[in-house]
Amino acid sequence: MLSLYYRFYIKTFILIIALVALTWSLSIHTVKKFQLPNLDSYQCKVNGTVGMAVFSIYIPSNWQAKNYANSLCNEGLVGMKFSHVQISWQPRKNITTNDILEKKYNILWFRQSSLNGLMPGYNSFYEVLISMPKNSIYWLTHANKPSLTQHFFKDKVIGLLIDPKSQSAYQQPMKQLNDYHIAVAEEKFRYYLSRKDLISDFLAKKLDLISVPGSNTVEINSWPINKKMLITDKASIGDLYINKTASNLLKCKIKMSFSFYKEYVNKIIQKPINEPVCVK
């Protein structure tokens, strides 16, 4: 009997030692966190760089963002003090008061009301470089003759951006639904990180309705008039702000570079953005 108990205690002791050893082994071996690639920013190197600073940009959409950054790297900022251009289109809700205080971005495409909400004294840090007037926002649908009625919206799948600060793809459509007392079940909403994916799914008929600015892609611009419906014609598309410490030369170069968006922006503001040649 004693031998039986002895063997039991020996086995128990060995098991405890093994568990302690396993715990110790796990404690000294840390597992690296998997890092997802950054999907809401892009960086390029300025040709013939003569400086070390990074020129940082915030825009509200990924539309042509990489091409705009490349145009600055290849031409717009050549000969300036910048080594790289970094452009970000992260959700506006991620922009913080500290970003304004620390002047994180050299230029921002932002709405005045949003900047004022972040920091009432934002104009001590940024000033308007290019002003833009109001814009129209429309519902687009695959059905003929849409109407602001409960009957029309019944069982319709609606695509929105996941960004609550987006006027065209969140705030204004939701406001109109509320103003007209149109109830839509939560499961009928589909939320997207990018406008590109939103429009792509709409064109693929995975969505019944989306809301877009007055001008967007070629496919949207040519959408039949009997399949669109005005939400508002007084929406702000924001203004282009620049760090107040920027030199006049840099301001001029950014004005000229912003003509990259000429075709898109001109359809909204209906006037050219081109500026005269910069003079030091």
C-alpha cells in the first residue's frame, strides 16, 4: 500500500514540475502582434529631395489620393525642404484637437464647422487656402421615379459610409429620412469604409440606394435623372486649409498643385483653380 501511495505522489510531483516549466516557458516567449498594413495613408519620396521634413496632407476621401501625392513628389514640391509626402484619408472622426494644436498636417481638406468643433481657435494654426462653395447631394436608385415616402423606401437596402461626419454619405441622407419620418430597419443599412467600395457595390446592384455629391464618378454623373432625387443643394464640401506658418511660395505651389483635382472640383465649384506661376 505504501508503495502505491509513493508512486502516486511521485507522479503528482512530476506533473506539477511539468506545469511550472510550461508556464515559465510561455512567460519568456512573447508572441508578436500581427500588424495590418496601413490602408488609409500613402507616402512617396520627393524627387531630388533637399530636406528632411515630411509634407503631411489630410483629405476626406481616397479618391485620387495616391495620384495627388505622386504629383507633389514628382513635380509640385521638387526643390522644397521636404523629403517625403504623406497623404491620409482616415475617417474624420480620427482627427483630434491635438492634431490641430500640433499642426500635424501641412494642409487639410476639411469643413469649417468640423474644425471649429475640434477647436474653436483653429484659425490661430490654419488658414483657408482655397474656398469652395456649397454642393448638391442626391439619392441614386435603380428604381424609376423615387419618392420621399415610406412606401418607396420599404425593404430598400441603403449604402452609407461608416464615417458619421460625412455629409454626403451619412449626415444628410439620415437627416432627410428623419425629417420625412421615413423609418428604415437597421438591418437594411450597409456601411462602407470607402466611397469607392460603396459606389462599386451600388453599380453591381448589391445596394438599392446610395447618396452622393453632385459630381462623382463618370458612371454616377451620367445616372438617369428619373433615378435620382435631391437631398440638399446647400452642403459644404469643405475648404482647403494650410498651416499658417507656410511660406508664400509654398502656398502658391499648393494652389497650383491642387489643379490636379481640377476636373473633379470644377464640376462642383464651376470655376478654375489654376493659379499664376509662383514667384519667390
